[in-house]
Amino acid sequence: MALRKKNNSEVKDFSNEDVLDFLVENPNFINENVDLFNEMFSLNKNKGNLISFEDIRIKSLIKENTLLKERIQEIINNAKSNEIIQSKLQKFSNELISKKDINELLNFITIFINKEFLSFEIEIGLLNMKGFEKLDKKFTRFSSDLINDIFLKKQPVLLNKKIIGKYSLVQYEKESRSVVLCPLGTDFPFGIIFINYNSSMIEKNHQFDLLSSLAQTVSFSLNQFIIKK
């Protein structure tokens, strides 16, 4: 197919957006005019060695195929990682059931998470409420206003300068890693978990869901110690 030429009077100026809009509205146009595109895109190289539009399409498909394979491998890797995480969470839940002393439970939670999730380092703070009378004082040093405010968020919250200043969390001012605050409590607030973490790991693996799962599991384990009215 020879390229058709128009008189200058018939030539219209088309923007890139106009061409793209046309191709979107006519998805079969390229397939139906391969010969035309071959003639348009052929590049004369080294004594007649031609690179056709078909070659360009093939190279594009190869690139897309490579990207697709990389994406599939990423999904497989994430699936394997999620399977390992689920196994750890199940082990965590099973161990929590056997703890009948609240301080033993809290110490186990801290040790387990720090050991099994190497990118995390946690601290736990609880309200000194009915049923928690035997709590070690190290677990009741955080502001009750902070615990209530974080609980209202219903999700992990990144610690920032505003929160540090408002609740005098001076111990976190020079923390080199990011810190997430996870609310504890099923029906009402009774605590909070501070989780120091590697921010790149959180963003890469979307581990905010993991933090929520850990906080929820801890909440249910502590709920048994609360004396309801």
C-alpha cells in the first residue's frame, strides 16, 4: 500500500492527543493497516536493512512480556511471603491462648514480635483499668488521651512531630526509623502498640495490614483479662 499524499490545503494540524484519541476510539485501526504502518515506520539502515513496524510491535510485545513475567514473579514472591506471615500469625495466636498471667502475656508478645518480625521493634502501653491491676508499671506510662485518640483512628497511625509534641513523646524525637501507633481494643480503647519499623519494608510489602492483624490479635488476647461491668 502506497502512502497517500494530500494537497497542502487539505492538510490539518493534529496534536498528539488527537491521534491518541482516534486510536482509542478505533482500536482495530493499526491491525487493519499494518502495511501502511510498515511503510511509514521502515528505517533504511546499512544498505537496505529495514526495521519494519511489525519489528517494532514485536519488540514492544517482548518488552511487555518481560514486564509481565517480572510482575508474576513479584506476585509469587508476595504470596510466599504472605504464607510465611500467616504461619507466624497462627503460631502467635496459638501461643497467646496459653498465657494466663498478663505480664507473662505482654512479655511474650514483645519477645515474639521482635524475634519473628525482624523489621519491627515494639513497645506496649495500656490503660490501668479494672482487670489490669497487676500490670508492670512499664506498660502504663503512656497518656490515656493518646491511647483514646489513636483508638478513634481505627487504624495504624504514623508518629509525627505534632503527636510527639502534643503528648510529650520526647523519647521518639531522635528515632531514626519510622514509628507506627496501633490501637488496641475491640469495643473500647485499652492500649496502644508502638512499632518501630523500616519504612521501605512497610511500603514495599504493604505491611500496614500486618500491623493491623498483630494489633487485633493482641487486643483479643488482652480482652480476657478485662473485668466487664
